[in-house]
Amino acid sequence: MSTTTSLWALIDKIGTAQPVKKEQFDSLLAATLTETSKNEYFTFWSGTSALQLEGKAKITKIELGIANKEPANAMMTLSIGDGCVSKRDVTAYFPMMKIHGAPTGRSLDEETTYVAEEKWGEVTLGFAERNSDCLSSVGFEFKKK
């Protein structure tokens, strides 16, 4: 059974869920994240979510990395698909976002990315060339606590 949530409410919940712990994201994202790799500095997990975003879009993949040493630095990316969260809707929610990166022309999956500063860190919003008016990823970079 899936649960429906607003993308904006989810971004706020994820951003304020600090200090970052893998188990809290399992709960917040209705997911079971599986460890995919580990090195001296970070542990990485990946998974899918049972959450349905309002409208037709949903989270198709989750990638999480948490530093192994305190204070834990962390980053997470949510891939968005199976529907469209429009660039207009994203701009309405993040009116102060700034362009961060542009595609190089090598693939239709490359993204134009925008960054918005939040109290808890940065949110990066990606729009793939394949469908440049629809949000394809949301990235989180958390400030160290």
C-alpha cells in the first residue's frame, strides 16, 4: 500500500531530519534502503519508495550517503518519475533558486540543475534534457551539525 504526500512537505521533512540517520529515511520515505558500498569516509545506501507524490509523479529511486565520522556530513538524491512536477511549480516553491549546472550534450539524461539555499543546507533540483519541463531529481546536501 502506498501513501501520498506533497513533494514540498517531503522536502521540508527531509531537510529538517537532522542529525541524519539512515533509519529515519527508511521511515520518512516508506523505504528499505540497502547498503550498496562503503569506504573510509562514507557509507552509501540505495532503494525505492512506496510514497506516491501528489499528482502522478513518484519517487523512483533513493540514494543516500552518510559520513562515517561525526559530525556526520550527508547527501541524498531522490529520482522523480512516472509523472511530472513542472518547472513552473518548482520555481513557485523555490523562487530564489539559482542555476548550478548545465548539460554537456552527451546524453538526454543529463540535467540542468538549480540550487536553493535552506536553513538546513542546500536542495538541488534537476531537470533532464529528455523532458526539460519536468523535475527529474531532488538532491539534498545537509550542513554539519
